[in-house]
Amino acid sequence: MHGRFDKIHDLVSLAKTDDAPNEIINCCLRLAPYYVVTRYPDVGEPITREIVKELLDDSMKVIKWATRRL
């Protein structure tokens, strides 16, 4: 889908709006909760190195998919 997107920060909604495959939607589901944690570091549990690696992997998948859609 090309055109206008709502001005939101909800990765899952954005992915669904652009008919993303399930793998990308699942990556967004895993990434979404960390949006709040990055803005408010005193919220939530500490993030381990393993979690960071998984989130980076998910982020790269989403970025690669989105880049191909441009």
C-alpha cells in the first residue's frame, strides 16, 4: 500500500495497515512494548543482552521489509 499513514507509533497497526506478513507483524509485537521502556527507562524490567540481540534482529527484519516496500 502506498499513500498516507496515520501518525502513530504503534508498529503493529502500521504493519497491518500495509498488509505485512505474519513474521513482520510478530516482530512488531515483540518490539512494541519496548517503545515505552526506551522513553521511560524507570518503567519495566531491566533488559538483558540476550533480549537486546533479539530486538535488534527483529528490528532489522522490519527495516529490511519496509525498505523493500518503498
